Amino acid sequence: MTTGVPTSTAPRRRSPARTYLPLAIAAWLILEIWLLGQVAGLVGGGGVALLLAGGLVLGAVVIKRAGRRAFKNLTDTFQQAQEGRQPTAPQPGKPGTGNGLTMLAGLLLMMPGLISDAAGLLLLVPPVRAWAGRRAARSLERKMASAPAGSFGDAFQQARIHYPDGKVVPGEVITGEVIREDAPQRPDNGYRPPLAP
């Protein structure tokens, strides 16, 4: 006798990203190699080696600067919290924001290949970086909003319901506890319920 949840015998449908991503990576690698060969025919092997070495050095400098900015932002946030002030979120478009995309630009510059170097240089342009950041944020929010209950996306969305200053934002209560406005407030002892049941 078997008990449990019935399982579907139908094969799972493969997402388009899982189907086409390996093909896109293979095409990109072939195009990078072909382009390096074309440039080597024009400027010689030494010129290509200098281009690749320059990309490696520039990428390392970009990553180092973005890492320092991110660490400075982190220490500033900790200092503000220790002083009892509410940490201020960085304003979009101001220096010190977009460190993740800047690090990605440095990583693309460090990768051998001219297409990845061009993409890394494009990400260093502030309007392009801001546009890419907005697109990535919107895509992430759409994915998280459509996440099924009990998944990582659902837990992430539930964690975002509460502001860090303790104010409650209207949303689901995952502990099953009913919150009433006329109920006496309990002191906060630092306990936070788990994100998922």
C-alpha cells in the first residue's frame, strides 16, 4: 500500500531559457574566437595580447574601485545604525549606487574576448548602467510576484513585507497570528518568526 502525494507522470516542460541558454553561450564563444582571429589578422598576435591584457587590468581596477565603494557604503550604514539613526538608502543616480553592475562590468572586461569587453565598457556608462539596473529590478520583482507559495521567491517577498525600522506593512501574516489594532502591543524581544511554515 502506498500513501503520499500523487505524482504526475507527464514530463515537465523545459523552460525556453534552459533550452536556448547553452546554444547562446556556444554561439557567443564561437563569435568571440572568430572576432579575435579577425583582429589578430589586422593587428597581429601581439596586438590582440595587448588588448586582452589591457582589458584584464582595466577590469581589475573597476572591480577594486566598486568593491571599495560598496565596503564604504556598508560601513557607513553600520555607523548610522550604531548611532541610532535610520540608515539612509542610496539615491539612484548618485555616486556609490550600482556597485553590482559596476562589478559585472569589470568582470566582463576581465573575460578574454572583444564582445565581453564591449559589453563591460557599455555597463560603465552611467545611463546604460541605470537602465540595466531598472530592467533587472523590474524583472526580479515580476519573478518574485509570480512565485508559487512556499518557494524561495515567496519567502523573499514575505521578508520584504516588514520595514527594517519595525513598522508593519499591510500584507500576509505567515505565522497564523491575527493582528488586531485594539490589542495591547507586546514588547519586541528580538524574536522573529520563521519565513515559511
